Amino acid sequence: MAKPYVFVTRKISEESVELLKNSFEVKVWEEDRVVPREILLEEAKKADGLLIMLTDKIDSELINQAENLKAISTMAVGYDNIDLQSATEKGIIVTNTPGVLSEATADLTFGLLMTTARRISEANRYVLEGKWTKWSPMLMAGQDIYGATIGIIGMGRIGEAVAKRATGFDMKILYHNRNRRPEVEKKLNAEYRSLDELLKESDFIVLLTPLTPETTNLIGKREFELMKSSAVFINVSRGATVDEEALYDALINKKIWAAGLDVFRQEPVPIDHPLLQLENVVAIPHIGSASIKTRKNMAIMAVNNLIDALIKKESPNIVNIEVLE
């Protein structure tokens, strides 16, 4: 009897691939670029399981053509690139990798906050470009972090980990979330606020929500106008949670002080994107969880999710649990 067929859309650790090969016939897309659409469609038609990345679009067209597909394992927490409704209707299990990347993403988030607030990237370019010819009291002066107020939008695992780091800087911690987190309030002395209250009070606004219909364009012109003129905005969620034109206008019109962005609506972001032309923007290439250890652990979790889904028809990380019903 032939083994189930699994297609992996990016090169992952050999250890992870060997785990798959113990139970399945496996093909890995070895090139260091997104698998072309036509190849993804062709492979999906044959596959019993897909191990995908956040850059792969798994829409209704692909799902409806994938006659043998039983499970999709994404090596990410977010799964907005997957048509979950279509997958569920077809009885396809979808899994993600929560928890394993929370600490690495929180490290990156706080590092981006610090880099943006203290103008570290800008100061580095200043030195490398030979502009540091004298010292002055206000040279590359930034915003204080210690003792400031941080507002976290989205108090999930990553938000809680960011808040924990903020306690080391003696920051006042505000948060907004779909549901209140009394245990976090008690443990980290965090205070719940409405979204508008958080935007008005915070020195640093950190956006960590998943992308859903409700959070698309969550932060736009109205929201930026509520922020302090000295506010630093950090986005490590998804690009589509922010109106980028409104963000650009807020920055050039000094409605807010600076922005640190790990995500964009179009990724990779075009080099001529207006936000990249601003000195008060720190832009990085969607590397929230990109530590060596974390990426290896994510791959192992994604593989184990796929094995569980295909062999046991279950997994602790199923995001469409109703498919089992």
C-alpha cells in the first residue's frame, strides 16, 4: 500500500523532514522562494497533507481541486492565508504552531520598540554614512522607554510575553483585548482599557492582534489622531491590520513620532513604498519568530501536527476543531 503523500512548501530542517519520511512519501520545495502558484496547485491535487508557510495562499480554488487533501499544517500562529471555511467544509484538518514562538516574537517586538524609540537604525546609518563629524546634546535624541506607558493591543501569549518584558523597564502596562485577562492584570499589574483610551494614554502602542475581518484596518486615520504626538507605533501582527496610507500621513504630519514595522500589506514590501522613505520608520522583513532555535522548534511542531492529523485524525493544535464533529 502506497504511503500518504506530503508536500512541504519550503526547505525546513533535515530532522523535521526525516520525521515525515518515517510515515509518508515526502516532497520538499527546495528553492529559497515562494512556491509558484501553478506548482502549488499541482502538488495540492496529489497531496494527502500540506506543510505550508504564511506566504502560501491556500484559497477555495486550491482546496476544491485538492481531492485527496486531509490536513494542512501551517508553520505559523496566524492562518489568515488559509480559507478556513472551505477547508472545514471539505473535512480538512488545519493546524498551527502556537506557543512555541511567543518568547522569540516578544524579544523581537521589544527590540523593535527600543530600536525605534532610541533611533538606533537611524544612528547606525548616520555613522556609516560619515555624518558623525561632531557631538551635540540633542544628537539622535529619542524617546524614553523606562517608566513610559505601553499599550498592547492583543493580549495573547505574545502580548503577555511583551508585557512581562515591559515590567523590567518599570513601564505602566495598558492592554486592549477581545476578552479581559484578569490573571494577566494580577500577575503583571496590567490595566484594561478600551481601544480609544489605550491610544490616548500610551507612549508606545504595540499591535499584536491576529488578522480577522474585525481587525482589518483596525488602526487607521481616526486611531492615529487619538495618539500622542510623541507616540511610537509598533506593528508585529499583520500588515492589513493597519491603514498604511493613514500611517504615512500620521508620520509626515507629526501626528505620531515614529513607527517600527515588521509587517506590511504587500510582502516583500516594494523598495519604493512611501513608508520606507521616512527616517522615522524602522522596517524589518517579517522576522518576529526568526531565531534559529525557534524556527527549528516550529518546524518540528508543524511536522508533528501533520503526523497527528493524518494518522490519528487529531492534533492538540487544530484551529478548525469543528471538522472533527
